[in-house]
Amino acid sequence: MSQEQINQAIDKEYAAGFVSAIESDTLPPGLDEEVIRFISAKKNEPEWLLEWRLEAYRGWLEMAEPEWAHVHYPKIDFDAISYFSSPKSMEDGPQSLDEVDPELLRIYEKLGIPLHEQEMLAGVAVDAVFDSVSVATTFRSKLAEAGVIFCPISEAVHEHPELVKKYLGSVVPRKDNFYAALNSAVFSDGSFVYIPKGVRCPMELSTYFRINEANTGQFERTLIIADEDSHVSYLEGCTAPMRDDNQVHAAVVELVCLDRAEIKYSTVQNWYPGDAEGKGGIYNFVTKRGVAHNDAKISWTQVETGSAITWKYPSCVLRGDNSIGEFYSVALTNNLQQADTGTKMIHLGKNTRSTIISKGISAGRSSNAYRGLVRMSPRASGARNYTQCDSLLLGDKCAAHTFPYIETKNPSAVIEHEATTSKVSDDQMYLCQQRGLDPEKAVSMIVNGFCKEVFKELPMEFAVEAGKLLEVSLEGSVG
Amino acid sequence: MLVVNDLHATVDGKTILNGLSLTVNPGEVHAIMGPNGSGKSTLGHVLAGRPGYEATAGTVSYMGRDLFEQDTEERARNGLFLAFQYPVEIPGVSNMEFLKASVDAAREHRGEEALDAVTFMKMAREASKTVDLDPAFLKRGVNEGFSGGEKKRNELMQMLLLEPSLAIMDETDSGLDIDALQVVAAGVNSMRSENRSFVLVTHYQRLLNFIEPDFVHVLSGGRIVRSGDKSLALELEERGYAWIEDEVA
């Protein structure tokens, strides 16, 4: 009986799924150099950036799609994807929220994204990306006071070319991998952040992404630079509307964390996962990487509940001595979702430290894999890593896999790895129900408890959202 | 309160209860005793609605309603509480969070408003004192890393907060030292009232020195073979169960 109840609790339609009626200016499907020139021209990009894109494209043409991940999907036809789309009414760019398409604002409202006065209360500046064009950026002036630059990367290209030129591709090179190369060739837009030396960013920076045009690949590009002794916390969250065709998403995020700086990057990801039969979900191939210089710290926290396919390994290159890398992850898969996610901690500097806490939750007929690399280079004396990798199974048709890779070339390095796999037991369900909790609430409570170590790393407002998201992903709108 | 009539029940297809009848009136304390395997714990789980514990014949009415028409959580919200013999751990879910969700579920069911966090916190602290459990336990995961005795006291604390109408205590005394036993007994005694009934499942007469039952029943082969007052428990202590089983046979 309780197994049945668990199944009922996890069979829930995607609550954030709906299709908005905004018209888009979309390029026909297909990719060649002309398309890249079109994108670049559309954004009035300087010549160097066009060349940069073309070089990436040429590299991409010679690369093969990676097949090593523990995910299965029909071969993607990259010529069936449209590589540019922007909401029509955004052509001239709104000067204030009043100029923003009310339909767009209504969608944000529906998603619970506070774009109006609530921003002040939330203390969050929102750079909202609707399809490929940034539509509204707030709190810019307050950030400007602190010297913080937070703008669409397309804008940064024009206004801060020296920074973009210096750092774009410095962490994730153009030809790093198949999807990163594709992104480099066709990236649409994304966020650009620069925190000057010694500045503590006065608020948490947040971006909401949303795919909205059928057959439109999303190629976000984010670049965050924390100059020496600075500090920033960045939040990324997304939800996507119900779709019938699979959508490819290949984002690149680069973090540059200079001496003694700290970057905390938190993600709540809720791309449309497809229906119960796995139809229509997002394919999410993401390259996220940060470089930490001396005494710097990079912390990735992610809550992944969406996408039909997730391929994502937020990584830290601990280049400087005494630098710190952290990875806290909750990945939930349901129905036919497949996730292959984890991290890479590359220890180059002396006394570098890294922590990996990964929580995988599998439900339905899904497959959830953790893949993590810890590499200690010859120079990384005194380096340490701690990895804890826990899997929770709901039901008996799902799967959890763990693929840890450990390479150490320094005898003084210390690496610890712990892994557990457990199930939501009938006895736990019974105890909860005997105390008056319905099965839905019980599952949600048990799963949230399992994720507690990761949730406590999230900024407050995100932690609440993340708990809610798990509930939605597992059932519906439980308290 | 509770009327069990000719109850038959199976666990994983195996017959355990075999024509059990029992009536518990409001305010009464009933002790259920009997040898290992006689069906004592099964009775508690069948009444509470544990998956896999199936009533195959007979009826149970609880507060005038058919018990088997109610889901496990519905029975709980209607005031039926089972103190577990072996409470499971729920890692990462704080005791406080769990308790508040439980109490809120019961209150909502009764059409009452959820308690605010501060009020509930006070109540929970009070309850933890009553059962002699450090309030720090409220912040820990449900039963996570608790000793056997701490788990039992945690069960009692939940009972105090949930204020059930019918509390079934499944061998709450087993594994407790004499001090803990007295704490448990004091907790139960403080809750005795004319509207609340208890069913104490126990192996030993020891508990009944501290909680005086109105009735003592002896379970054997899945049914009650003898009932009496507390003197029956003393007799059992002295003579064991064999003589009753012999008499029945």
C-alpha cells in the first residue's frame, strides 16, 4: 500500500508548465557561418567577437558529440534547431518595467518572480532573460554605486570590452568540449558580473532563465569576475513551459575568482522534464567552471529537478595556493528523466581544499548518476578532498549510479570518499502516517530531510524555493 | 471508545489474530499481556493501520466509526496513537519539524488553526522536560542516533503533544532502566483522564507497578484467553503463561 502511495505522490503534472503567447522573431532552423554572422550582427558585435565565434564554430564542426555519459536519447539534429529568437516587442529594448510587455510580466508573476516593488524587499536584483534577449535589469544604479557591474553580456561586450575580451573563454576555452564549442559559436545572451577589488557585493545577484520558443536552442553565456578580495553571491533559477519537442540547452558559465575573492554560485534548475512518458523535456548540456586563484573560494550549490536529460559538472580549478572549492548538489529525477551530474575538483595549488556533497534522488523510472573527478596535481602538496555521495531511491523502478574518478599525483594529498544508497522505507512512511501526515507530505518531508545538508548552503530565499521545488517535482503543492 | 469484535488478521498472509474481542471504554487502561508470538504487537499495528497487516474478518469500531474505513493518517488524526516498539529514524528531518507537522495535521483535521511557531516551541520544550529529554533533541533528526531509551521517551513526548484519545503503547517498557520506566509511567499517569484510554502492550508486570491498569488481558494464539483486574498480572508474574495456555487447551 505504501509503495502505491509513494507512486501517487510522485506522479504529478509539471506545475510550472504553460505556454505563453508572446511572438518571437526567430531564425529558421539550421547552423552555418551565415547564421553566426546574423547573430553577431543582430547584436552589433565587434569584429573580434565575430571571429571568436567563427573560430569556435569551426572547432565544433570537427568535434564529436560526447557519448560517455550514462544517458540515452535520440541523436540530436543540430540543423533542426533555431539559433536565434527574441521576443518581438523587445526589439528596441525597454527603458523601464512599464515598457515591458504585460504578457511577459504576467508570466513572471505566474512563476512567482517578483519584478516590481518586491525586489526591494527581496534585496535581489533581477536580470531576467526571456528567450535570448534580456528584457529587464533592475537595481543597476545601486550596484553601480558599489562599482559592481551586472548586465547582459551582450551589453558588456560594448561597455566593458576590455574585461570581456580578457576573460571570455579564459576558464572554459572555446573548444573545451562539444557543447561549450557550440555555445561559444552561437551564444545568445546571459549575465555579466564584475566585482571590483575589495568590494563585497551589496546584494545577491539573480537571474531567471526561461525557454519560451519551440525548437529554439538556448545558449546562455555567463561570465562572473570577482576581483581581488571581493565577494559575490549569485543565484540562478529557471522554469520552462510545457513543450512537445525536445529542446536543447547548452549553457556555459565561467567564474574567475582572483586572489582572496569568493564566489558563491547557487542554482535552482527546473527545466521542463517531459511528460510521464519522457516526451518533450529539455536536454540540458551545461559547462560550468570556475578558476580560484590564491586563497580564493568558489562554492557551487545546485538543486536540479528538471530536464529530460541533464549533463552537468560544475567544476573548480583550484589554481592558487590555499584555494577552496565546494560543490553541494541535490539532483532529483522522476518519471523517465536521466541525469548524469557531478563535479570536477582540479587541485593545482598547494594546500587546496575541496568538499563535495552530492544528494541524488531517483523516483519513477528515472536514472540518476553522480560523476565526479578529484585530481591532485604533482604540485598540490597538502591538498585535501572530502566527498560524500548519497543516493535515495523512491520505488523499485528507478536507478542510482555513482562514478567517482580519483587521480592523485601527490603523495601528501588526502582524499576521502563516502557513499550511501538508501530507500524511503515503508517503516518511515508508516511512522509519518501514524502521526497524521498524509503520504505526500511524508515523502516530501523525508526527501527534504535527506537534502538538508545541501539546502543549508543555499541563500535563505532559495532554500525555501528549493524545498518547494522538490515538493512540486515529487507531487504537487504540498504545504 | 474502541470495540473490537471477533478480529482475525494476517501479516504477510500468515494468520496472527484469531477471533480477538476487546472493549475499551473512555478513561480505561487496559494491559495486554502474553507470551512471545501471541499477537500483542500485531493488534497494535492492525489498529493503527500498518501496511501488510490485514484484517480478514471481524469488526473494529473506534469512537463509533468503522476503523477500517479510515486511512492510517486519518485514524491518527482522529486521536489514535501508537507508541512504537522500534521507532525508525528519519535523517535530516528535525524532531521539531516533524512534531509540528503532526500536531498541525491533527489540528487542521479538527478544524483548528495551526499553532504559531513560538507557542509550539514552548509546548515542545515543556513536553521534553516532562519526559526528561534534553530540549536539544528537538533539533536533532527524528530518532537519529537516539539510544533505545531516548527513542522511547521521544515517543512519549510525541504522545504528550498529540494528546490522543486512544494511546496504544507497544512494549514501551522493554529495554528501559528503572528510572526511565518511572519517567514513562509518570508521563502516562499525567495524561490519564476520563476521556482518554490506554492500551498497554507489555511482557512484564513491572510496568503495571507504576501504571495501574483497570483490566488485564492475556493473549494467546491470537485471541484473549483470560481477562481480569491487576491481580491477574501478579499471578502471571508468579506462575508464567503456561498454566493459562494449558487451561485453554
